[in-house]
Amino acid sequence: MSADTLAAWLAGRRPAPPPALDARITEVVGDEAGSPPATLAALGARVLDAVAGTPAQTRPYALDLLTADALVTYAFEAQAESDVRGLTRLAERIDRQGRGA
């Protein structure tokens, strides 16, 4: 999927996220392209890793935590829309990424 198509897919999610969260998701996704489930899951993991790697997780990181959550949630939503049978594989892939495997 192209970056424009992925951006359009995200823009079509309902309910729409609050403006600050929407802006952060758009910033993180940027010009990424690819399979929505894999791309969104990887981006969510990247944001979460960045937050976890900071020495002091304070309130300003709340938006990034919400962004990571939204991206992974959208990854599952995209997977369910394209092939619900792939949900287990997506969950396993995310679990392996989280464990550094």
C-alpha cells in the first residue's frame, strides 16, 4: 500500500482520534508505505520502544503511549479487515518483537 493510501485509510477511521493524537499519528506514519497491519504494528512498537528507552517517563510521554496504542490497535483493525484469520499471526509477530526475538 502506498503512503497516500495508508494515510487515507487512517483518515477514514471512525471515530476519529482527538486532534493532538491524530497529529502525532500522522507525524509518526509520515511517508511510510506497506502492508497496513505490519507497518502500523512496527511503527507502534517503535514509538513504544522510544518511550521505554527514556530515562524518565513523565507526563509528556503520555501522547506517545497513546500513539503507540492507537497504531497497534489500527494494525489489528487493518488485519481484521483484510484477513481475520491473520489476527493470530499478527499478535504472535508483535509479541516476538516485544520480547526482542
